[in-house]
Amino acid sequence: MKIKTATLLLIATFSLFGGLIVALISYNLSNSYKIESTWFSFQNSQWHKGRALSALYSEIGYGGMIHNFKNYLLRRNSVHADATKSSIGGARAAITLYRALGLSKEEQDALEKIELNLAAYESALARISALIKNNKSAKEIDQLVKVDDRSAVNGLSTLVAHNITHRHHSITKQRRCDMIRVIRRAMGFGGMIHHFKNTILRGDRNAVLQAKQDLKVAQQAAQTYLSFDLSPAELNAITKMQNVFSVYESKIDELENIDIKKVTPESIDHLVQVVDAPALEGLATLDKEIVLRSQQAEEKLSQTLGVIIGSGKITLALSVLTFILFVMGAYWLIRLQIIKPISHLTHTMTRVANNEGGVKIFGADQNNEMGEMARAVEVFQENSLSLATVKDELSAANSDLESKVLRRTEALKNSEECLRSILETAVDAIIIIDGAGNIVSFNRAAENMFGYSQEEAIGKELGMLMPVSFRQRHDAYIRKYQVTGEAKAIGETREMEACRKNGEVFPIQISISELVSTEGVLFTGIVRDITELKAYQEKLKISKEAADRANNAKSDFVAGMNHELRTPMNAIMGFSQLLESNPDEPLSEAQKEDVAEIKTAGRHLLDIINQILELNKIEAGKMPIALAQTAPAKLVQESLVLVIQHAVESDIELIDNVEYETLPDLSMDAIRFKQVLINLLSNAIKYNKPGGSVILDATVEPDKVHFSVTDTGKGISQSRQSQIFVPFERLGHERGDIEGTGIGLSITKNIVELMGSKIGFESEEGEGSCFSFELPIYKAEK
């Protein structure tokens, strides 16, 4: 009976302790499930590659490199250049972090493409600074520094696809980080902001359509994000982003209605400029919320593990009591099958937790619970070693990033000191004011110009530097800017009056630019005292009026001379013809030669009078030019006919190389074209040598025809070539036997220029000369 009672008591005791152990085991199992669930959630939120990819999108996309790069090109503000450089550095740090997590071949190729693209933008950024100094427009700069982004965009798409493919199989719903990544892709590099800025710069209508599609994707992703369980901060962030997206939607509609080809990119950018700060703040807030949720998950995991440790202690205590009760019957089972394996695993886990390498785990080959625990410890050991390696790599990358930040900070400090030195040593006065019209910077040149010291000027209103009559208008302008944010004088150079400290009013020239800084909007004015310039302009005006009076007097004189000389010359020519053709009193041979000389001299003198009158018309701006669609072939042939007799008499070979059937219609004045061609051909014959040649060529180019007249004459010395188009300059032929006035080439040059072209020449002394000009091919207006 006692044995039975003892047995029953023992069974009851075993049942009681067994029930307690089962309850504790069930409780631990329940907490183990919580650990598993919490761990997967934590692992998901701390997915390192996803975070690195998001950082990369943030640095090169919306609000990052590509955004600031385009803004710097359009707005020429060094703040955008500095931000672009900083974003490129951040992008490279994100790439380093991504590499530290292990790469596939596709990921490696994608990162290399992105790095090449970053280097291309870094080089383009340096070129932009030089081009801005050369006053190139935004459109010209864009054409010169354009970067092909397709390989980098494809690389980013490869990384996104790879991350989606390798996502944990239990993650079935869209996550917050997925939606943020979609928004950054749609808004950033290769997305909406990229196409939006390219539309402004290049007038690409396809780009504005793509920008609209990308914006729609971002709006849908933001709407999807609203379906999650959101905190007030996340809800406020999404609202800010949607507001900015709505502004972009309206600005894209405005872009579609602007005639981009008739407006400069700078003007378009000013019209459709959007403040992106709220959207960027919203994205930053969402990133912070995700990190906060990850920290909460980590805290939950720690709490759950604490519960397990507490229950483990209770289990250990009950196990000790159980060992006492079963010491005689179950010593070998407890000692060999439970305590020893658990002790070994505990010691092993402690060593693994201390990051000891080469720890051997026993019992992993057993097909029981202890074997499963041993195999779980093996997996934990592998994950721990991998995590330690990643942490070391991340630590190294972080140290490298910190050193880069320190170097960048030092560079910015040196740049600030250099800028301050430039500001103080500038020749022109440089004054910076804030949005309220108060002076915040006043350089040394400004002190010298206005008579105020920096202490007297800084903090005061800009109106103190203006005459009383202008201050009210300036104050009204400042009030209007504070209400509307509209600053009309930005980017313009104006002349106005200023007032020195002693009350003296003097003229100035001022150029105003806008600077958006962390302290708000600032306006920089570069001021130049133009008192001497105004005095010089007044003198120049007086001199011009005197010259105009002298020129009018000359024109009156030439007109009078035309009447006074032409009347007696016509009489001389008429009587010469009567003497030559009088049948009643025929002339002797000697007399005929004399009369012929009189007629030749008369014609030459009339020609001189006509050329002087024509030159006077050109100088007075009264030369009539009628540009029209004209076929040149017949005019060229007529010109050759008029000079061929002169060529034969001078023993000059006239070579016609013109292919008339290929000559298109030109935009020109037919009469003046013949005048130019005849003058050049006549000069080539006149100043040639017996037995020489004159070659006429006409070369058809895509939008013009190039005419040239080449001779084999004496040529023009280098020392006299600068005087070739000077009126009445005969280049040493004044005392020779070749007739001329030195006016013909000057008239020819002016006629060619009036027809919208230029005359050129090449000459080598002793070899000959070549005169050429071009005329545009006629194009019918559409």
C-alpha cells in the first residue's frame, strides 16, 4: 500500500511537475513564435541593401545630384554646384555600403555603370563653371555638357529588380519602404524631375509627357502609402508631398502651353519654378518613421528575449527539483541527454556571442530536439560571423565618409575665406540685402563709394543710399516683394542715381542677383560709379552731333559738286562728239586722237563723279537694296560678257568655272550683284599682267553660294593689305599708268555687306589675289 501510495504520490508529483514543465514549455514556445515574427519584421525593416538603394536614389535623384545639377545649369547659383558635389559624394558612399553586403554579377555591373555616370556628372559640373564665366546661355551649356543617363538608369532598374527578386518569401504585402523607393524613382534620377528640367532646357515635348507619366506614378505610390496604418507625422509628410506633386502637375500643364522655342530656358525656369522643400522634408520624415518603427521592433525583440530568459531561469529551477526526484532513476538521461548538451550549447553560444571564431558545435548530427538546437546554433554562428563582417565593412565605410565630410568642411571653410577676400578686394561696390531691404554685407569698395563704414551701413535700410525722391518707390517695391515674392530687377543691369553720406547725388550702374540660402532669400547688388562714364558719353554725344553736322555739310557739298561738275563735263563730251562726227569739217588723224583722249578723260572723270556720289549714298545710308529671289546664272554670264573685251585687249585669259545648271536661286539685289561681280572681274583684269589669267568660281554649299575671283597679277604686299578697302587708297598705283580712284573696292565691300554678307580676300605679293563673297540661298517663308 505504501508502495502504491508512494507510487501514486510519485506519479501525482511527476504529473504536477510535468504539467508545470509543459506549461512553461508552451509559454516559451509561444514567446519563441513571437521572437520569430518580431525577428522577421525587424529583419525586413533593417534590410541593408534596401536602405543602401534608397540612400542612392535620395543622393542622385529628387532633391539630390540630378536636381541640383539642372538647377545650377539654369540658375548659375554656386549653392546648387556645392549641393551637386555633396550628393555625388553621398551617392558614392551609398555604393560603398551596397558593395559591403555582397554582390551578384548583375549588381556589380549596375554599380559600375552608376559610378561612371557620377564621374561624368562631376566632370560636366566643372565644365559648367567655366562656361558660365564665358557667359554661355543655359541652352548652349546644356548642349556642351549633356550626359547620357541611360546606362545609369538601367543600372538602378537592375538593382531594384534584384532586390525585389531576393525579398523574403513571407513578405507578401507592399511595404512602406517599397512605396518610398517608387516615389524616389518616379520623381528623381531618370524620372519626373529629370524630364521636367530637360523639357525646360531642350524643349523636348516627349520629355514633358514622360514627366507627366512619372508624376502620376509618384502620386499613385503616395496614395497607396495612405492605405497603411500611419502615424500623424507620416500623414503630414504624405500631405506635403501630394501638395508639391499637385504644383508640379499644374506647372507641367503650363509647360505644355509655352512656346518653348521662343522663350529662353532661364525665363521658362523662372515661370515654372517649384519649391521642393516640403516634399523633400516629407520624404525625410518617412525615412525617419521607418527607422523609428525598426527601433520599436528591436525593443520588442529585446523585451521578448527578456521574458524567455526569465522563463528559462524558472525552468532551470524546476529542472533541479526534478533532478532530485529522479536522481536515482533518470540520472543518466538527465545528465547525459539534457544537462550536458544544454551546457555545451550555452557555452558555445556565449563564445559565438563574443565573436570567437572556429567554435565547434557538437550534437548537430543528432536527429532529436538537441540536434535541432545545435543546428540552429550553427545557423546563428554563421549569421553572427556574417553580421560582424558587414559591421566591420560598414564601420570602415563610415570612417571614410566622416573623413570626406571633414575634408569637405575644411574646403568650404577655405572657400568662404577666399570669397570674403574677393569681396573685400573687389573694385566694384558689392552690397547684399535681405528680403526686408536691410543691408547684411557692405564691402570696402562700397565704403569708399558711399562714405559709410561697415558698422554704419550693416543692419540699416538700403534706402539710406538713395536720393529722397527714389526712396518711396524702393520702399513700395520691398513691400510688394514681401507680399508676392516677385523681384523684377533680378538679373538686370540698370542705371539710376545714388546718394553719398555727404548728400552728393551721383549716377551708378547696378546689377542685382538673387541668392537662396539657409537664412532665406538674399539679394546681391554690384554697384559701379559711372560719373566719369556719363561725362564721357556727354562729350561723345556732342562730338557725334558735330560729326553729323560735318557729314551733312559734306553731303550738301557733294550734291552741289555733282551739279557743278557734271554740267560742264556733259558739254565737253557733247562738243567732243560734234567735233568727231562733223562731216563738213573733218578732223585730221592727230586731231581725232586728241578728241579721243578728251572723250576718254571725260568718261573717266564722269566715272569718278558717279563713284563719289555712290560712296556718299552708302555713307549716308541711302543706298537702295532690294533683296529678292533671284536666279544668278544669267547675271553671271552677262557680267562676263561686259568684261571680256577688256580681257582680250589686256591679253588676259578669262576662265569660267561656274556650273550654271547647279546654281540655286539666291536672296540678293540683282543690279548690285552685277555691280560687285563686274568690279571684281575688272580689277582682276586691270591689275593683272600680260599673258595672265582670271578665274571665276561658284561653289554651292548647304545654305549659301561662295563666289570667288582669282587673278595671277602682282598681288598685294602684306604691309598694304589692311588698307585695301579704304576709300581713295590706290596701294602704290597713284603714279602708275593704271587708271582708278581707289573707291571701287570700298563701294563693293559696302554693297556686299548691305546684302547680308562679307567680302574676303587672300593675296601674296608676286603670285596674285583672290577676292570672294557669299550669298544666302533663297528659302520661301513658311
